Amino acid sequence: MSRISVRGFAVASATAVTAVGSVVGVASGSVAQPNDAEATAADTTLLAEIPAGQQATVQTASLTQQADAVAIQADASAKKDAEQAARVAAAKAATAKKAEAEQAAKEAKERAEAKKAASRSSVTFAVQSSYSVSQIQAMAQQMVASGQFQCFSNIVSHESGWNYRAVNASSGAYGLFQALPGSKMSSVGADWQTNPATQIKWGLNYMNSRYGSPCEAWSFWQANSWY
């Protein structure tokens, strides 16, 4: 490269920077310093050494180079931001999938436990002429999955207070779950009126088939005061 082109390129860069500084200084109301005037004068002298026909070309090349540098920096920043956003999105997706998998595993386990408990027959328990609340609750704990028992107990407590002979005077609803009519519990056993184990099995089957689990039945009960 010739002396003129190299020096001209430097002159163009210095001139462009000086010009920008001058404009900013005027816009902000600052007063030009002596050094600025000297630099401008020197730049003008150097630029004057370049043939007039080449001055515009040198200046344009300098400004293009500066614009390219700014564009490269902007692209790098945008790429970095995009990569960071992708990492954050991937982490969130992984966390969501893990939570869904854990929830699915939990629900599957609960369904398996509920199915196993519901399969127990009421004849497993010795028939008695009467049953205390603690005896009935002990039966229920053996038939209902441990993770579902509290929800199951909440419903029975609200419906009958664990009285397997409870009768609603106005509707005729009967038993621990206030089945209406009570005779529908005969689908589980003919002794539905006197055997709380039969009633428990019927109630558990009802909650599982209609709501999916005792806890889902309890959620519905809380929202509607019936289930």
C-alpha cells in the first residue's frame, strides 16, 4: 500500500472521529478545547495532501469499517443472548418434564395401592353385631391406601361421623357414605346395612371410579359440600 493510501486511511479515521466529537460537543453545549482545534487543523492539513478525487473514497472506507465493527459486535452480543435464552428454556423444560414424570409415578403408585386395597373383600373381617368408631376406622386403614386415607376419613367424618347406621331423615341416605339409596351398596355385599367393611369397600370403589381417588373426591367435596 502506498504512503498516501495508508496515511489517507488514518486521516479519514481521525477526521471521522473528530467530526463526531465535534457534533456531540455542540449538541451537549460543551466548548471546544484548543487541542480539538489543533487536531482538526492537523487532520485538515493531512487530508489536504490526498488528491481531492480520493478523499471521499478514503472517508467512505473508514466509515464502512467502523460500521462493520459495530455490526460484528452487535451480532456477537445477540448470539450470546440467544444462547443464554436457549439454556434457560432447556433448563425449564427439563425441570417441567422431571416434575411431570414424578407426578405420573406418584399417581400410578397411588392407583396401584388403591386397586390393591379395594380388592380386599369384606369377608376378611369377622362379622360382629356392632362396631365402634375405632374398629371401623381400623378396617378402613387396612382397605384404603395410606396416602389417601386422610381424604377418605374427611369425607366419612362429614357424611356420617363414622356411624355405619346413620340415616338421613329427609332423604333416606344411609351409612358411612350416605349412599342414596342405601341399597346401591348391595352391589358389594348383601350385608351392606350391618357390615361397615362392606360399606367401606363400596365407598372406596365409588370414589375411585367417579373421581379417580379419595383425595380427588375430597377436593370435589370441599368445593361443593357433596360428592
